[in-house]
Amino acid sequence: MIKIAPLTKLYQDVKTTLANRYNSVFSSDTHVDGPFTTQCADYISQLINRKHTVMTTSGTNAITAMLLAVGVAPGDEVICVNYSNPASVMPIKLLGAVPVFVDINAYGCMDLTTVPVTAKTRAIIVTGLYGDSPDWDCIKDIGLPVLNDSAQCLTTLYKHKPVTQYGDITALSFAFNKNAPVFGTYGSVSTDDKSLFDKLKTINANGYDNSNSVQISHIGINGKTSEDKSAQCLTSLEQLDVWQTARTKIAEHYCDVFGRRGVSVRSSPDYSQSNHHKYCIFTKDKKRFVELMHQQGIECSLHYTYDFSKYKVLNPNTITYARTNFYVDHAVNIPCHQWLEHNEIEQVAETVCEINDQIGVPDIDSLYS
């Protein structure tokens, strides 16, 4: 089976370096907040053009920490995307705040052209999807705390600058299917504001700081990270340039083949340079497409099937989010990871084309109307 995220191949790439680092970790009595955690945080800060970084146990915890750091409280409204991984919106509800949804644009990223700010709005979470950036200039004067959910945007550029440098705080994710993957989950929060950085450190440690005397100063989460996981994350980050080059070449090859064979591909806006986190195509019947691909030994993913505004546990409303509906019905991700071999790339491309001929493409004009 050609996998979306083959962890066995990740292990082959990192095992030698990781074994040496694990030997160092487990020969020490410092398993939390040790040298690998510091190195990893510093590496991320430099990579994403931020001054300060705190490692945390997942992208979800990173988003939760951001919300707590800017003072989101029960009853506050938080503007967020209507279509993403549920982790983009669940922390809002967990804090008793109210998610206020906006649609995605034609490129699958959060549409920032119109944001529903009210007197109750406390913050906005800006989410980039599929490895592309939203149009940040649309909210440059919004006057709210801006939280950058870049869980899918590591190395993505917005107008030739790292998208991760935008907003008051940036959250990253290093889960198994990310551009810099780990086994399980991991995350980080970064900022240029020293006071926010100090808050984030405390929040991530269950709200207390015992560096001098134990003080409980914030509502917090258990996001303290371990040295072994930081060693994993650091090892993947050190390979990121090589991995990104491979992803880009595969994506470019797919675009060339699919452009000639009539496959409908999600495009990137001219202001965004994608990191190819996901390679998304559109098909008339996404579930049938995935079934047929699986029969041919190729794993695909239905990212995503959620229209958040229609779920009772979130904040349901009667608004129609047309582009969310289009992606829910038609968007499928195919393998585009750095470990694909030449014959596998050709197999994926040819199989996509053959199944596309069977199923057909949706009305793409409706996406841009």
C-alpha cells in the first residue's frame, strides 16, 4: 500500500541520528526541559522568524495556549475558520468561548475578506490549510489579538515572507502527517512579545511557575514536553530542507500530468508559496474515488468532511458556506510525501487519471463564483 504518511520510511531516515540522541536522553535524569527541548525551540524560532518559542505536546495544546495567553474567557467570541481539522475550533469551545465561523476561499484557506467582528469578539484564529497561506493583508488593521494557526504552514511563504511571522502568536504542529513529522503528536507556540512568551511558558506548565517559589498565576494546561520527543522533532526539522525539495518536485510532476489529463487540482493563490503539506484534487464523488484508489493499493484522505457550522456541539447556525460545502463534497488528498519512489509517483499519477476518467470532475466554476 502506498501510504499518505509512511512512518516506517520516516524511521529509516531518522533512526541513526535519533538512536544517538535517545542514548543521550535516557542516560540522563533530565527528561523534561532539557537541552534537546531548548535546541528544538531555538531551531524553530530561527526557522520561522520569531523571537521566542515554547514546545508543547500537540498542535491542539498550542492553540489552547494561544487562546489562554490573550485572555479568551467564557462567552467571548473568537472568529475562526468553518472548515479544517476539528483541533482548529475545539479549544474555543473547551474554554467556554463562542466560535464565529467564516468560510474558506477558493484555495481552501480561511477567507479573510469579510470577518464578523462584534463588541464580543476577543480574538481571531487565522488558519492556513493545504500548505497555503490566507491573505493576511485583509486583516492588518483588525485591532484584535491575531492567533496564527500555522499547523499546516511550516515553510509556507506569504508574499515572499514566512507566513509564520504573522500574528501575535504562531502555533505549529509536528504530528505524524506534517512536513516535519514525529511519531505521535507535538507542537509549539512562538511570539515576538516577551510578556506573551512568559505567559505561554506558565500556561503550558499547568499555570504555575516554581522557578523561585511556587506561584499559580494562570489557568493552564499540561503541555510540558519531553526530551525524547524534542529529539524527534529536532531531527525532523534538520531534514526539512531535503524533504521539502522532494515534496515540491513530486507536486510539480503531478501538476504537469494532471494538467494534461483533465484532473482538477486545488490551486495556490499568487500571494502564497505552498509547502505542499497536502496535494488536493477535486472529484465528483470523493468517497467512491478513495475506495477505488484503495483497491489499487493507494491510500488517500478525505481532508476534510466537516462543516463546523452544522454540528450541534460547536456553534451551529443557518448560514450556507458555499466553498466549505464544495470542499466537503469534492476534496481528496493523494500521497505526496518525500519518500515516494519514482515508480510509486508514476503509479499514483496514472491511477488518479484513470479513476478521474471514470468518476469525472465537479463544476469548478461554482468554486470561484
